[in-house]
Amino acid sequence: MSYLTIKGGDLKGRKIYVPSFIRPTQNKVKKAIFDVLGDKVKGSIFLDLFAGSGNIGIEALSRGASFCVFVEKNFKCVSLIKKNIYELKLKDKSKIIKEDSGKFVLKQKGKFDIIFADPPYNYKLKRKFIENVIKILNKGIFILEVTKRKKTDEFSDLIKREEIYGETKILFFGNLSW
């Protein structure tokens, strides 16, 4: 097990546990994402899909998100998210759901202001998944982290902005000016 550091907000400098078998979002990528989001995070309802350690959702809470839903299907990751949330005293601002992210999105009626998804790089990304996520946005932003080698032709017309950091590609969907 390793650690990551929260980079901004009230919990800046605190560490979170990260399981050794996942690929967490790199600090430079995390900084770039939150630079784009800026003040939009404050007061937002945040959804962290394929949450892993909860790294991005916890960063959002530290930067002023009012609530975050973490969705992760791996039992060990869910346990670690719970531990991170408990130790950082974020339980009242969080909900952790052990479920496949694609199935979770299909069942949602609620709206989220910001949605972040970091599926495994070998995840079969389909246009329908992107469309389903966009449907549960509340006039906000959907951020998708993928490998820069991932083919995105199937849904390129939905992409509003694209950034590349090393091997990582960040795709933005929804209303960037919200």
C-alpha cells in the first residue's frame, strides 16, 4: 500500500491510502483537472466513478464540494475508501457505493454537478456509457481519464476539451462554462 497527498483545500497536505494494485491519477493530472474546474467545485455535488482509492472525490471534498458519491466495485478499494473517509472525517459529506460504475449510472435519477471517471485502461469504453453519464449531469462537467492511446472516435463529437499529460488523456464533456 502507498499514499497520495491531497493537493488543495482544507485537507491540503493530508495523506490518503492507495492500494498497490490500482493506477491512481497522477498529481500533475489531478492539479490540471482542478485548475480547469476552479471555483465550480465549491458547493458542488460530485460523483467519483471507478473511484479506486477515492483520490479525486476526496480532493473535491477538500476543495469545497458539498457532497461526493464514490462508486467502486472492488471490495478492497471500497474498504480503503471507507478508511480514508473515516480518517479524514468526511463521512457526513460522502456516500460509498459498491457497484459497477456502468450499472450505477443507468439507475440514476439524481443529478450531479461534476462527474469524474477513471476506468481501468482496458475498460471497453462505449458511446452509450458517455451518453448515460452526460444525462445525469446537472448542467455541469463530466471528466474522463483514459490512456492517450484510447480510441475516442466513437464519441469524439461529444468531447468539449481534451488535454494530454504524459500517457494520460483527460476528456471534458458537458458545459465547461457553467
